Amino acid sequence: EGEKLNIALAYIPDESKHLNTTRFSCYLVNDSNYYLYFSYLSRDDEGWRTRYAGMVEPNIQVMLEEFGQEDVNSLERICIQYIAFKKDKHFSLKSPVAVEYRLDTTKFYKLHTFRESLYFDEPSWTLDIVKNDMPVRPAVFDASDLERAMKMKKSADIPLRKPVVKHAEKTAIVEVELHASALLDTTAGLTSSEILDYQLGKVRETLDQYRHAKGRKIVFIHGKGEGVLRNALLKEIRDKYKNCSCQDASFREYGFGATMVTVH
């Protein structure tokens, strides 16, 4: 919305399945129609240190830094300071604000920390800095600190920037057709076992895609037949996707040949 600020800070692991060894990327998301002068800070025993300072355009997300395991502990206390403004047009004045977080850095090693968000396809640990114009946990603002931070650090290279794209709410049921005739141009030369493996591959591909989409419902349409595909589907989910539950899909919509999976 035109005059409202929404700002977020996000940490994204390069490899979410290897949190003990992976590197991470940090992004600032400017989901607003304002330009932001900002600084990203961390604190240690000697005081605050500028990790990044610069300007980000409206509706842009910018990568602030990449870091490894050796830097995780330095993020126990972080802060975002910002000044918001618009160019060549009138706008509502926003007060300069500093928002400080005390992070539990052990969360960088826990898979459930990184979840789906509006702003990223990858699982991320996303912290709201400003939500609908309301700063989260605002710290006392010191204008001289912000000015000093801006002068202290300039990025040598142009940072990675891309437009903010919010994903649509993921409430619609996903339907996946598993009939061989729909998945394959022809089944000539394939054994029943090979066809079944291909169908289960489609199941795994879909569940891997939505494994972090809590509440997502997926309907696999497999037909009634002799129950071979349905039983294989249920076993696959029971053995490999513990965060999913199964039930028969709506008879009214799908007949007897469909199973609905809910991601938890």
C-alpha cells in the first residue's frame, strides 16, 4: 500500500539439508514505495560494527552479505537503522528508527527455523523489521550513529538486487494426475514396475516441492484399479514424509480413485 512501510531481514542457507556446514546469505527486503537509507549492524564486546550501509530502492530486496559458520556467533545482537523517503513526489513523513534483535544463533543449525515466506522460494529465517508501518522492537534512535555508519562503509561491488515479489497465498488444493496415460506419451516397452516407479517419482517430486508448505493439501489422482499404486503411494508417504498425513479425497469431486495428502 502506497504510504505503508514493510521491511524484513532474511537469512537463507545455501544448503538447508546441511546446516552444520552450509554458508548463508542475508537479505534486506524493502516491501514499500519508499527509498531507504539504512545500515545493518552487529554488536560484540567492543560495541556496534557496521556490516552493510547503503540505499535500497522501493520494492527491492538486496543481498547484504554472505557468511559461514565462523560468523554465526557474531550475529547474536543485530540492528537495522533506516531513514525512509520518496523522490520527486509528496509522501507521508516517517520517523528514523533503529530496530534491534537479539538472535538465538543456535537456530541457524535447526531445520525448522527456515520456513516458507512471502518473499523467497527457498526456506528462510525472516525477521520483520517494520510491519504495516509499525517498527518491531524499536530501539532508541541516534541520528549521529546512523550518519556515522553511512560514512563508515560503502559496498565495493554493486550488491545483488532484485524486485520484491510476494508469492500468492498458498491455500488452493494441488491436483496431481498419476495415471500413466497422463504422465507418459506411451507406455510401450515399459514393465508395470517401471511405470509404477515413474508414478512414484512424480509423487516424490511433488512432495519435495511442497514439503515446507504447512497446511498445503495435495490430491493425487491414481484411479481405483487393483490398489497397487494407492498402496505404494501410502507406503512412500508413511516411510519418507513423516510431516504428511493421508486420507481419501472427496468422493463427490474425485470418485473413489484419489488420495488427499496434508502437509503439517
